[in-house]
Amino acid sequence: MSAVWRASRAAVKRRRVQTVVIGLVVLCSTTTILLALSVLNAASSPFDSAFARQRGAHVVATFDASKTTDTHLEQTVRRPGVQAAAGPFGRAVIEIPKEWLWMSAGPLTVVGRADPAGPLDRVDLLAGRWATAPGEIVVNSPVGGDPSRLLGTKLDLPGVPPLTVVGFATSMSKSAGAWVAPEQMTALHPTGFQMLYRFTSASTDGQIRTGLATVTAGQPADSLTDAQSYLTLKHAFSASADSYIPFMTMFGVLGLLVSALIVGNVVSGAVVSGYRHIGVLKALGFTPNQVVAVYLAMVSAPAVVGCVLGTVLGTLLEQPILSVAFSGIETGTATIVTSPWVPLVCLLAMPTLVVAAALIPALRAHRLSAAEAISAGSAPRTGRGLRVQRRLSGTRLPRSVSLGLGQPFARPGRAMMTMSAVVLGVTTVTLTTGLAGSMVAAGKAGKHSGVALVDVQVGTPARGRHVPKLDDSRIEARLRSLPGADRVTARALTKVHLAATTNTVFVNFYRGDAPAEAEQIVKGHWPSGPGEVAGGPSFLKQHGLKVGDRTTMYLNGRQTDVTVVGEVMLGNAQAMDSNWQTAAELAPDTSAVEYTVRLAPHADAQAYVRGVEEADPGLYPSLRSESPDAATTTVVGFSSAFTLLLTIVAALGVFNTVLLNTRERRRDLAMLKSIGMTPRQVVAMTVTSVAGLGAVGGLIGIPLGMAGHRLLVDHAGVLAFPESMKDVWHAPQLAVLTLAGVAIAVLGALVPARSAARLTIAEVLHNE
């Protein structure tokens, strides 16, 4: 083995440039793959770990206390398929009369539990203690900051003594918004019972429905009012991160393919250009297996170094990317980190992939005998390449160009691998260009360039502001009457309880002119009648809804059935949209909290803002600045970074090919120079040899990139793109992309081409 190692080290020293190329390629690919695996792992593993640690409930079920009893519910725990159960607990929905803690006015689900432990849903205390006596309450915290400073806060409810916050806790099952002692629950007049179930089989929605049907069999009709599946919570946990997984995975796969192609190309070139060296090794007594080991060790060393550096770089970039991917998500006790196996897999898999890619061309050295290798290394080369070059010499092309165009036919296998790397590079550039076009179009949706927007906040005492002197309807009329106003939209924000969930959701109720969101409907239509709502893809996915589904909203003891009539392109992940008619059914006294005024073209925005301030001191106007969309910036930034990495990798593949070609053809280059070829002609010939491959690679890569773009935008979880935003390709843009392959090829060929041009005849003859 010492002889093999010494021969491998000598091979690395002779091919320093190829060694660096392999290291850089593996570094870039490892970084890309690690980031893709990190997001994929973080989308599920942290939730699963925290959920298992708390013994989370597969289903949080609510039963109507007027239609069943706690005795009947206790019998359900012994039904087939029930692994564990807890309850029944008393459950009430109270109305918070005004802003409290971090919550706005609206419903709050409260459950009576004697302690946070138990067989299921072991609630984690974050601060304070558990509520053990009347007058105490523990609040579910979204986990963020230090909630202990808010201990002792009072909650005043009509008809009952004030409740004092004695603790903050969190539940991965999201079984309640707050908890009180069972004695306190009696004073809140519970209207339902809560049961927590864990089933033996609960990995799919179908198994959840089967288990729920089993435990509710024999219960009075319509006694089950709500049932929240943990799968819905898991989807909500990863809703934002899921939108990044498709394109990061695609970039990771592209990186792997490019790496395999380039490593195979390097080893193949090393074997072909080292025939004489292989013959000498075998003549000295190296066995065929030892010769193969020399070439595998030659690529393994830089691959390991590149893999380690890529893993370190990916680990440094991991947390910032995960922070963006999980921003705005209530993570509970889950810690957003990736499992240790992710970097370990990269450290083991990438060198293995490099060795596997190098093995096939290295086996060629295994088959050669010593005499055959030595003669092949010194004999002049003939064949298809020369025949093609002779035919091209009969054309009117410059001689340097015709010679360059014929070179790929001398090494068709190497040319195909080089062109494949260019194809993947162009595919990546095309994919990113299309993705950027779709995201930019999405960011501009609902925005009116050149038209000023003024947001008018309504003052409230809770925010330390004056209350308007004008009532709700007069405010809208006043805003419309001011000079420059074109369209006025009133918005009320209310927190409601949604059927089949234990937590509350926000609803935007609109009045007046249609808001900007109405122009972003991709399915169905904007809510125009009572009982109609719309939501973004993230909100609908988190709550298991789609266009056409019906659900029930509860507020202040009222309820109304609503139908999802539209899907908004982006929407708010925490809120749905509706209209004033629906608000009237739930809260007839609803008032707007904000007005959006779109001014007429060329209107004086500052004058309008001053007019609003003079109209009523309780109105607080501000001129909206249309800043870049965060999702657009993030996705375009990520994809651009990955594209840069993969484009560099593809260019390095071309660089390696040209370097091998120039080293193999040193004698030919010296002969061409001796008969009068200038350095510029040498550069032109060398660049032309890969420019043709780049052009063909561009023509192949463009449709592949377009197909990848369509696949990504059709499966983006956080955005629902309309067809108009998917069709982003135009003739001038495609024409420029056609040149991307040529640009990658020229970029990779330029340095070795200039090196070949500086090669002197004397230097070549001396080496010969």
C-alpha cells in the first residue's frame, strides 16, 4: 500500500489543477446538498421529536356537553386501536373583551386540567407554575422571549372574578389557548368536554379518520363538535419550510449530477493522458488493482478535503437559512436544528459518490497490459477526429475555427461529459431565470406602480392613541371626500374560533372598494356575499381546507357557516379574508381598524396625509412604501446563490476538459506553431473546441430548465401562482439564454487556452 500511496501522491502533484478542480466541485456540491437536506430534515424531525417527548395527542376531540356525558366519554378509552387517552376535561370558549398580553380581543379556548402531566399532552411549563386554585390561569405561549415578566397579569371577564396569570406553558398538540384548575372551570360554565387520543396507527389522514370513527361509535349523534388532527399541526409547522424544499432539492440533485460528470471526466482524462505512466507502473510490478487504487486515491484526497470544507460551509449557512424558512411559525418546544446524521451523510456520501464516478474510467487502466499502455501512450492518434477536421478544412471557416470544431470528435466520450456539465449549468440558469420572473411578478401583484397608497389607522386607547370623533361610516365618507382619493377600503380584524381547531384564527373583514388581495385570486373568486371566505395556500393547508369546503366560525356566542370560495395567491398564513356581510352575522357592531386609500394618479400624497390628520386627530395616516417582498427576496437570493455555485462547477468541468486536451495535444500545438499559427489563433482554436459544445448544451438545457421551473412553481407550498405568472418566457429572453451555454464554455476554456497560447516550441521539444 505504501507504493500505491506514493504513486497517488505523485499523481496529485502532477495534476495540481485537476486536484483543485475536484476539490472545488465537491465543496460546492456538498454545501448545496447539506443545505437541502437540512431544510428537509428540519421540516419534520424537530416536530416529531418534541411531539414524542410531550406524548402528543394524535387527535384533540371536543364533545358537546349537552349531548354526552363524561361517563360515556370515559368508555371510549377502551376502544380497539386506542393506544392511550386522557380526559374528559371541561372546555369553555371565553371572550377576551380587549387586547390582552400579546392577544387581540376575541375568543380564547380554556381547558380545565388538574396538572400538566398525564398519559398524553404533557404540557411544558415555560415560566411560573400550574394553576391549582380558582382565580388562576396558565396561558399557552407561542415561545419567544421571556414570558416570566408577564406573570401576575389580570384577565377581567364579565360575570366572573378576575383571573391571574400564574404560568406560561406550551403544548405541541395545541390542545388549548389556556388552562385553569377544574374548580375554576365550573365557574366558566363549560359547554364541552375535551378528549385526547393516541392511536396505534396514525400516520395518515385515513388512519386518523378510522380511529376517530371507532372511538365515537355509539356516542349520541352530533356529539363530536371538533376534531383536530396532529397531522394538520405538523403541516402547519413545516408549511413555510416546505416551500423551500422543492427548489433546494432540485439544486442539490443538479449539483450531484454535475459532480459525478466532472469527476468521471477528470479520471477518464487522467487515464487516457497517462497511458505511458500506466504502462510504466505495470512494468514495475503494480498489479491491475493497485493501478486502479492509484487513480481512486488520486481523486479521493481532494474529494475528502472538499467535502469537509463544504460541510463546514454548509453548517455555517444552515442556521440563517433555517431561521428564514421557519420565520413566523409557532414552533412550540421544538428546536429548529438538523439531526447530526445530515453532515455525517454528506461526509460519507460525497467521497463515495466521487469514488463511484471515478471507478468506471479507472477500470480502463485495469484492463490495459504494460506493453499496450506504453505503445498507446506514444503512438500518434488517428481516427474520427482527424477525418472530421479534414472535412471542416474544406469549408470557408478560418483554419483555427475548423480545427477547434473538429477536436470534440477526437474524444467523443469526454466531449459528451463536458457537454452534459454545460447542459446542467444552462438548466440551472434557465430554472433560476424563470423562478425569478415568477417571484418578481408575484411580488408586484396587487401593487399599482406610480399610484400612492395611504394606510389610515384608527386610534384606540389600548395603543395610547386618541379615539376618532367620527364614527365608522362617517370616517369612510370623509376619506372619500378628501381631494386625491380614488378608492377606499375599510378593514376590520377579528379573532374567531374555527371549527375543528382548538386555537383561534384571525379574519380580515373588508368593506368598500375591493382590496389588493382581490386581484390575487388564483382559484375561485373573491368573497362577495355573506358566508364566503378566501385564504392563502399556507392558511388553507394548515387547516386542511380547499376551495369549496365548508366550515363554521364562532364569535361572541354566535356562529355562522362559511364556504371557502377563493384561494389567494399568497395571503396571510395566520388569517383568512371575508366581507362585511359575514362580519355582520358574527359581530354586528364591527368597526374598521384600518382604511387603505388608493390615490388618483398624480395626486399629492403628502397633502392627502395632512388632510386626514386635520379631519380627525384620532386617525393616523401613513404613506405606504412598496418595499421588496420578503418571500421574493429570499427565494431569488437562495436560487441565485445556488446557480452561481453550479455555474462555477460547470465552468470548472469545461476548464478541466480543455486543460486535458491541451496537455494531450502539446506536440500538435508545437507543430501548428512551427508552421505559423499565432497565439491568438491558438486561443481561438481552443475556445472554439468547447464553444460548439456550449451552444448545443444551451439548446438542450433550456427546455430542461423550463420543465424544472414549471415543476417548482406548481408545487410551491407558500405561493399559488396563476398561469400568467408561470408563463414568463419570451423570445428575446430565450435567445439570451441560448448563449448561456457558450458563455459557460468560454469562461471555463479561457484560462487554459491562454496557457496553451504561451506554450513555446522549444519547451515542448525539450519535454519530448
